[in-house]
Amino acid sequence: MDLGLKGRTALVCAASKGLGKGCAAALAAEGVDIVITARGREALEATAAELRDRYRAKVTAVVGDITTPNGHATALAACPAPDILVTNAGGPPPGDFRDWTRDIWIKALDANMLTPIALMQATVDGMIARRFGRIVNITSSAVKAPIDILGLSNGARTGLTGFVAGLARKTVAHNVTVNNLLPGAMDTDRLRANTETMARNAKISVEEAQRRRLATIPAGRAGTPAEFGAACAFLCSVQAGYITGQNLLIDGGAYPGTF
């Protein structure tokens, strides 16, 4: 299927590895010009080189922390008028809510709620004027099924979800859609770190914690960044113009609900 994206421009945040990289790769494969951001220069430049070589795509690497004012400004200077915006930032650490101060909460909200909103605020009017825009926010399956040790993420990302629900219904008349991708257990550094935390808390080996985690997934495995990226690319496609305000779970069937 031709997704109709050749020649479009995308800003993909936190894209040096993991799910952000998966999204950037899928868009680059469709002929999208990509601006990718991340904090680590070495990994980011390696990813940019890989995408250029593999897809013969135009890829610009912008080093910076997208959750800071400077990182935000630098990214938008490199890509002031994206047709596609993929928001993403590392999730806050797991832990016990009794240990979280106000400053810790504000940091989580800044990264996983306020930064995506600020990026949307900076880019959505241009999308509306051009009559094309696709915004995809990488959130978490914890929005649908909260994970006890991820309270910071549960709270911040659910706040973003509520905001998107309103915005998405205002922009779609202008062919600008806003959707959220909710990853479950994906084969990323984040999953490995959370598994290690679960192992420590349960006083079991990391291998046993991983076995228990995978046993809760009907697919019997973790998902891949490539699978996740393909879903992102479809939501950005011309064919997805009638899909907005949705929360797409990519979790191998782990969520047990009907809706």
C-alpha cells in the first residue's frame, strides 16, 4: 500500500533507538523527510546514518532534550513546519508514590504531558493552514491498564490522553488528525529496565521476571519497534484521515477488556 507520504516532512522525538526509531524508520521507508531528536549524540547520529543508508532518505539529526525549552526550540528550528509530528519522551522511573515529591511529579508532567502539548501548540496551526497534518503521541498501555509501579507515567500520560480527546475533534475537519499509540511490552531498553525493577521488588531473577511478564501476553512475546513503527506510519497516511482521537493498543492482546 502506498501511504501517500512521499515528500512530507516529519519531526520524530526521542528517535535514536526504541519505539521512536521504529517510527522514524517506517516513515523514512515511505519517502518522508525526517528530523529526529534525542539527547545522546552518538546514538542519534548512528541512527540518522543508518536510515539514510537504508532508505536513501533525507534525515536530519538534532541533539537535545525535547523536554527542555532549549531542546524544544532547537527541534522546531530544524523542523518548524512538519506535516507529521511524533511526540515521544522517556518515561519517568518506576517506584512508590510515597517517595515522589512535587518536583518529581512536575518533571514527569513536563516530559510526558506538557512537552507533547507544547509541540502540538507550535505546529498544529501550520498543519491546519496546509490542510494536512498527522500527530501521533507515543504514550503507554498503562493509560488503559495502570501499572502500579508506574504511577508517574499513569498520571502524566492519562492527562495527555484527556487533552488529545478534545483537540482531535477540533482539527479533523481540516484534515489534521491526532491519535495516541499505546505500547505494551516492547523489546526496548525501557522494558528491560522495568523488568529489572520488577525482579528486585519480587526478589526473583530477571529471567524469572521476564518469563512471568511474557506469560501475561497472549502473543507470548514482546513486540518489536518495527511493528510499532508500521502502525505509526499507517496513522500518518492519507488513508487514515478518518481516524482521530483514538488510543491504539499495541500489546499482543495483553489488555483483557472489550473496549
